[in-house]
Amino acid sequence: MMTSDDTGVVTDVAAPPARSLAWRRTKRAVIVAAATLCALTLAAWVDEIVLDARLGTVSVALADDGPGTTWLIVGSDAFPNPHTSPRFAGERADVILLVHTGEPHASVISVPRDLLISNPEGGLERAALTLDSGGPQELVDGLCSTLGVGVGHFAVLTRRGFADIVDATGGVTVHLPAAVRDPSVGLEIDGTGPVHLDGSQALALVRSRHPQYLRDGGWIRLREYAGARARARNAGEVFDALRHAASGLKWNPLRLQRVLWAVTGNVRVDDGTDLTDLVGLLHGSGRLHVLPAARLPQTIAVQATEHTRAALVAAGYSGSCTPAG
């Protein structure tokens, strides 16, 4: 390239080498990429802080859960938002799930809400009523004393929160042997086999204590004990389906964000549990069991037997526990 100075002398100025231009472009691209990565990392960090701040907390002392990790998940019959209703007076445990992850193997056990467990006075009380009488600590300690099950994480959510979380995942798919209805809780599902449910349908299914199944053209209502067993089984199946649906969202960040927003806004956890723990719970899996228990005559209550404890040990629990409360 030719140029001249103020004296009019023409000189030859070489053009920048192609290698120098390519290096400059590469440098700019690296700077832009690094800045973008920093921005995304900062956004993710801020998002995690916001989500963690939305989690409600529960003051409860947890017992050693042995090998692996055990969650106690409770579905409360309360309607208020967990952040505006920190007390448990008037609440009952509609759903009680023990979720074991890690060694020796993973499992999900649905505990009958009518199971008799020890209370602080030395008597027995239905597990469903412990939230009202003594709060989460009474339920945690009762399961420890009666079943030998310690828990490392505790979580409780309300009916409305459960429905919101199911809707945030896009619904859940469960297997139904027949069409089912229960007017007392607004349950009416016509499909059979794999059926996709929204939040309100899933909630009605896990709340139904007196389901009626369509068989041979007529509606058959389950008796009290059979209905309670069906309720416990449905609760476990819906939770299993919820985990399956959540696990499939790892490549859908917008939907996953909706799920985490719904979870953190509707769940209360113990002080030692955070968002990372909840994400790990949602992405887990395990064999589903309904805890066996003996029916007591002239009552809706059931009690633990040697068969109950054997089933827990087979599902990965140590069978021994010392209450921490």
C-alpha cells in the first residue's frame, strides 16, 4: 500500500499480516465468550439465591438416617401459603412418604396416615394427627421410635402447593386399573391404563379415601381399609410420576425454572436442607412400596408388625433409630 508524508515523499507501507487480523478476531471472540459466561454464571448464582430465599423452614431435630439419605415428605391438608402459616395447629398429614436414596438402594415408601406411632406421652397416635398435636417433631420422633426409621431431610407442602408443582411440571402420568371417582374430593377420571393428570386431578387422587372404581359397568366403592391402602399407593405413584416428569426437564431450562419456582414457594424444609438437596430429590428414582401394617378391628387405625419392620429393612432402612427431639 502506497502513502505520502507532509513533504510529498511517497513511501510503501505494508498491510497488516492476515495472521495478525485473525488473532485480533479470535481475541475479541474469546473476550465476548468469557463475558457471556461470567454473565450467565452471575445470573445462575443470583437465581439460586432467590430460589433459596423462597424456601420456608421448619424447626425440627432429625435423627441419624444411616447409610444413604432418607427424606420424610409430608403432604399437609392445610391450604394457606407455607410462608404465612408457620404453625401446624389444625393441620393433618394427608400423605407421608419415606424416600431413601443412595446405599444400599433407593426406595419410596408410602406410609399409611392411620398408622399408630409413639407420642411423647408414651401412648400411641395416628400419624396423620401428629402435626396438629405436636408438629413435625412428633411425627419424626414417632416414626423413629415405632419403625426404627431416622430421617436426614424433612419437607412438608400444602394441598395447593402440591397441585401447583404438578402443574409446573406439565402434569404427571400414572397407571389406573379402571375409571375412578370420589365425589367427596372432586375426583373423576374416566381413563384407564396410562392417564395424564393435571394438578387438581392428581391432588384429588391422592386425597381420595373412598374411591369408586368402574367394574363390569357398575361403580364399586372400596371399603375403609382398602380405600386407605389405595390412597397410600396413589400417593406413592403420583410422587414417583412427579420425579419422572421433573427428571425429563433437564434440557428444558424454562420449564425447570417454573418447577423450582413452584417448589420453593410451596415447600417448608428443615434448616439443613437447601435447593441443591431438593433438586437431587426431584431427579432421583426408587422402587415404590406401600408399607404393610395390620388392621385393627373396629377402628380405621393400623399398627406396625414384624412384617412392617422386615419390609423397611428390605427397602434399605437400618431398623434402628434414637429420637433426636
